[in-house]
Amino acid sequence: MEKIVFVTSNEGKVKTAQSYLTNIELIYYKYDLIEPRSESLEEIAKYKVLQAYKQVKTDCIALDSGFYIEGLDGWPGTFVNFNLKKLGLEGIIKLLKNVECRKAHFLECLAYYDGKEVKYFYGLSKGTISPEISQVGSEYQWSNLWKIFIPDNHNKTLSDMSDEERKNRKDDHTSSFVEFNNYINKKD
């Protein structure tokens, strides 16, 4: 069984990863990685995984994601955490008050580093922004944005879905963890 260290301070990401990975022993290393300011998910993920490798000195993964709202020209993109801290969910809902297009998507980039080369795996989840904030939380939740994001072909937010509902969604959702899992299991 392959051992991989996941370096992150986000326990929701670890729970989600564990629910997708098979034949992989995922070791959680809680650490706040420094994120460079960049519009490139790959650049941020690479910076984070190389930093993570310096900490753990073994095969590891790091993940970065962006959130893109079509009606706001793709804002906030990779700057989601900063803007979420400043505006909160209420601020995002307020910004969209008179915006007709509420389509949005999460894009994720998982970087894997084995000490030789960085490999990237991507995930995409399309949907819309709810006009209201869900009061439900989830142990799998990566971000408070789950409380306002409704995946395509669904009528409730990510935070209102069970883990099974999220994993077995009926939309074009792809997970970087599934792509990574496939790569690792084919490698052996």
C-alpha cells in the first residue's frame, strides 16, 4: 500500500481525500502552507507541494482551489480565501443581488511530488450560487462556499448534501482525488 502525506490545515479536505482514495495510506500532516499570490492554480499548488516536501521529506500532496463566478467575470478565482474573509458569504450574495448570471464553478489542482517531479491532477464542479446561505455544515466541507454553491442538476447546496450524495452526484463533477487515486493505483 502506497503511503502519501497530505499537507494541509484543512481537515475537510483530508476527510474528502480519505473518502475517495483506495489502496493508499493517507497520512495527515497538519501545517499551514504559505500560498503565493497568483492567478495560476498550478503555480500555487506547485509552490505548496514543494514547501510541503521540505517539511515531510517524503511523497506528498498539496491542493489549491479557486472559485469562479461567471456573472462577476470569474471573480474571486484563486483569491477566494482572501475575499471570503473580507466579504463573507453575505457579501458575495449581496454582490450578486442584481446579477442575472449566478453560474459558478470550483476548480481544483492537486499537486503530487515524489522528490523528483511534480504531477498535477484536476477537479471541476459546476453549479450556481444560491440566493440564501445554508445553515448546515459538513465535516467534509472545505470552504464556507459550500453553503451557497448548488451543483448542476441538484436543488441543494454542497453543505446540505450527505457525503454519499456528493460523491455520487449526477453532474459533470470531477475530483482531483479520483484522478490522483487512478494514477497511483496504475503506477504500482
